[in-house]
Amino acid sequence: MTLSKPCRLAIAVRSPEEARRALEAGADYVLAPARRDRPGAGPAERAGDGQPELYFAMAGDVTLPADPLRVARLEAPDEFVGVLRGGYSVVLLDPERALLRAFPLETLAEFQRACREARLECWFGGRLELPDIPRLLVLSPDALVFEDMEAETLAAGRRMLEAPVPPFAPERAVAATDRIFVRGFTLPFRVGAYRFERDRTQRLRFTVEAEVRRPSRVPREVSEVYSYDIVTDAIRRLADQGHTDLVEALAEDLAADLLRDGRLLSVEVQVEKLDLGPEAVGVSIRRTREDGQT
């Protein structure tokens, strides 16, 4: 996939020494609370009048702003209103638990859009781990914030951000491919053209298989494979978008979404309704990258 601009890597630090090590290891930013906590105290205190916690981000890359960035740390998207009158340049969504367990992808996408409309950078934190990077890159955040990363782990994160599409075998007349699959992924959807289908959810089961360009070497790191979490995340985003009359439309939308990633050559999507009497009814489609280019 192609990002409009590179996603940066930020490390949350608690001391100048941690900041120095993080910048030397390749972090773009180090992030620290505006107020130093007392020993044994909890997170930085919030500012008054409903203002979010204030953090400062210092850049280690000379191509980035030299002055510290004012960062508003939020634990939930509904705290966003307090950002608009605080003179911040960055909004960091940083819940106390894992981000992708705390909020669905569609909520994160809406948060990112709100930041863009307010001309603020959108950063994501929330106990991130390396496998979260490809899933969040789909949303094009401005930075991802990690905690307690060792130099080796930080370097792996850097490689994932700088080359979200890993080195794959050169294109040939017939590209060498592998197949990845997600089978039997079931979620409640609001779907159906009949009136009675608009007043309830019904279960849809998705099976997805995709041809992925074969890596040029045996993969050893998360950054070198196409994550099936990208597929399940895309299905969840469809479920969050409200009512759709036809499962055929859902299949087409999912195929088009997945084929935006340059690593995929083709994708097969099967969508089944499970609550209409027979075991399943539905549709199966196959789309290729060439289909999307015409």
C-alpha cells in the first residue's frame, strides 16, 4: 500500500537517558509528559477545564520540526472536543489497554478523520506491539507510539514503517505467489433488501483467499509476510458501516479494499447469509489487480 506520507515512530520515555537511547536507536520522536510525576505516582495529571494530558514530543530527525510538539493525550475518542482549544499540534489516542482491543478499526478511522479535519496530526498508542503496525498503517496515522522497545525491536519496527510492502520476488509474466486465507469468519451485519431484514442483524460468514506475491526469501519477521489480520480488520470495517442491501456489494467492496495492497494479485471472497433457512446462501467472487485497474 502507498501512504501519503511516512508514518513516524515515537517512543514514550520517562527520563533523559531513555530519550537518548531511543533516539540513538532510530526513533523519530521521543514523547514525555509535560509534568514530571512524583515517584510512585500515576500518569501525568490532566490540565484543568477538561483539557487532555499535555505531552511534548522531541524529534531526533533533522527533517522534522526542531521545536517540541504539543501533544494532547486522550484515552478515548470522545475526549476529542477538549483538543480544539488547547493549542495542540498532535492528538495521541492512547488508552490504558491494547488499542485494537479497546476500539474497532472504524472508530479509529473516524478519529483519524476528525484529526485531519482539525488540521492536527493523528498518533496512535495503547500498548502497541509489532504485529499491530501493518493493521494500523491501513489508517495512515502520522505516528505510532510504543513503550519500552529494545533496540532490536525498535529496528524491526523501523523496517516495517519504512517498507510496509516487504521485498517480494520481481514481477514476471507469471508471478510466483503464495495463498493466504481466512475461513469461516462470522460477524453480525445489517444486510438485506427486504423490509424485515432492516430491523435486525443477521450473521454473515466470510471466506477469503488471496494470491500474494511470494517473498524473495524465507520470511523470519512479521514485516515480511502479509498479515491475515488485515483481512479480518477489513471485514470488521464493513460491519461497522451500517446497512447494506446486498451481500454482493459487500463482497465487491471487500475485494476492492484488499486489492489496494500491492502485494495481492487476486482475491476470492465468499459471503454467506446464515439465518435465512438453508444452512447458507450467498455469493462468491474472484477479482484481480487488473480488474481494479480497468
